[in-house]
Amino acid sequence: MNADLMRAGSTLAEMMPKSRGAESAIVRVGTVSAVHGAGGYLTVDVDMSGGTLTGIQATRDCANAHVGDRCVVETYAHVSIATGILARPGAGDPLFSWSSTWSGTPGNEPSDGFAEKTQSLTVGGLIMCEVAAAVNGTGEYGMAFEFRDADGKIAAYWNATSPQKNGGTLRWVTTGTVLLPYDTYTVRLLTYHWGSMTIIGTDSSGNSRKWRDSVWGTDGVPRYARLYHL
């Protein structure tokens, strides 16, 4: 299937007009209509000039391409390559973002964790997971990301547990990575707790404050989780 797509893309590229000569690259802008991750290469279908170029190989700069993105296609010697994605406002935002202003003692969550957020993501490559919580008490607090494929099978799982603390407030932050083949996944953020612990939703003395930024606002949050494409 991928070989057919590549051949179709090459055929269409050969039919494109060459106003700058055989030795000059033609640069055009089109709209991504599909993304394919099989066959060892990331390829995209791009709508442009009244038609569709199918199976166009993409550079690493297009690794996070999505349907609807405007992309740059360069054609040289009858070969077309998708070389970049035009940035939109928010292009640098996390793939997945969650935060909570809730504070208190967690109740009894299900054995597989309390689902804080579920989101569909079309993504691939190395993904960084980041979680944070303000924890008090002698127990532990856990947060996890679960990635399921279209068949409902777990394609990746990443979790972290706060260290035990005897009193005081721990501003716990940790990161890790998962490697995923390019596909569409259902991502769930899960939380857990063990022993005697609470989520602290107030600022402490000194520099021990809730996390604040342009999304969380000036009041801040005691818990958050994010995914980033590396």
C-alpha cells in the first residue's frame, strides 16, 4: 500500500508544471489531508493546486503533522518532500494538558486508578510525560499516562509515584518518556494514592507556592499533567 502511495505521489509530482527549470526546486504550500505512519516512513497526503499528492515522504520537521495543517512541499527532479508545517497560534502548546484546583484527601479510587482526563491523540515518536502534585502526609501519590491503540490494547504506559514524606508539603514534579509508532491513541491520565496523604491547595511560606502560568492563572494549581512531543 505504501509503495503504491509513493508511486502515485511521484506520478502526480511529475505532472506538476516547472516554471523555474529542471534544476530548480519548486516550493508550494498545501493542506495535509491524511497522515500515514506505516512502512518505515512518515508520509502525508497533501491537497494543493486542485489535486492531491499522496504518499509524500515527510522530514522530521513534519513529525507532528495533523490533518488540516498547512505544509510546505518542495519538489526537485520529480520528487516531492513535505519539509515543514506552517505554525499556528498555540503551535508550541502541549499535546495533552490537565490541571486541577481541587485539594483535600482523595477517596477510594478504582483499582486501575481514577481517570482524570481522556483524550484522543494522533501522534508518534518520543513523547515526554510530566506530572506534578503538592503532597502532604506519610502516604504516596501516583499519576500515570495510558496509551491505547484503535483495538483498545495498551500501546504504552508510563507512571510515577511520589516518595513518602513524614510531614510537610512536597512539591513533587517528575518527567519521563514513551516511544510510540505514529497512530491515533486514546490517552488516559490516571491518579492513585496510598496511605495517609492529602493534596495541598494553598501556598506555604517562602517560595513553596502553587504552580502558575498563562494557562493556570495567577491563583495557581496544586496538580497538573502534560504531554510534549520531543
